[in-house]
Amino acid sequence: MRIVLQRVSRASVSVGGETRGEIRQGYCVLAGFAPSDSARDVEWMAEKVAGLRLFADAEGKMNLALGDVGGAVLVISQFTLYGNAEKGRRPSFIEAAPPEIAIPLYESFIAAFRGRNIPVASGVFGAHMEVEIHNDGPVTLILERGAA
């Protein structure tokens, strides 16, 4: 499992001109899955994201987590995180999980945030989406779990 996490002041996702999800302060998480990923990887990643201290405290230091600031998460499926462009000019996506594996993992990832009482919005798996991200900082992390 591979994610790109951005701390945001706000973020939204639209499909066909219709807003499908939006948040205020929190994280926009672009999530990609590999065929070998498991529910354990999803739980680990959700726990990691929920516990990251990337928000400023009273002294301006990154010491606060999502729950401390009443933050939310916008989760967007992103198979292209497993794109390999080493050879040629057209990336290969064979390292990304096929939909029959990725969709349940994606849904479990969203549910893992809800289970931690973190407000979560999401895009539409497999759809062409327009994501508006207002990166705050900017703060961006790349996190990976599992063998891929």
C-alpha cells in the first residue's frame, strides 16, 4: 500500500462536475494498492495516518494529530501511484492491484477512519475525478506499507 498524504486547509473531489466529497482542515490521501496488500496493511496505514502529528500546536510546532484539531480525511483511489516509467515513455501499471483486490481494500481504508471516529469523505473508485487540494504548508508525505 502506498499513499501520498497532503495536509490541507480544504479539499474536494468531483466526478462529472458533481462534488462527491469535501473536507475542511485535514488530510487529502491519495491511496494506491498492490496485489499483495492485506487488511492488516490497511489497518496499519489508517492508524499511522490518524496518529501523525502534522498540525501546529500553540508554539507553532507540528505536535497535533487529526483528532486534536477536529480534522477530516479525503481518500482518493490512485492506482497510478504504482506506475513504473523506468522503460519507454508509457508507464506500466502491472504493479497496481486489479479492481477485485483494490476495491475491498479501498473501502476498508475508508471504514478504518470511520472506526476511529475521524470524519472521512471519498472519491469514486475507478472514476475520472477532479481533485481540488489546498495544500497547507505545504506538507506532503509519501508512506508505504507491505511488499510491492
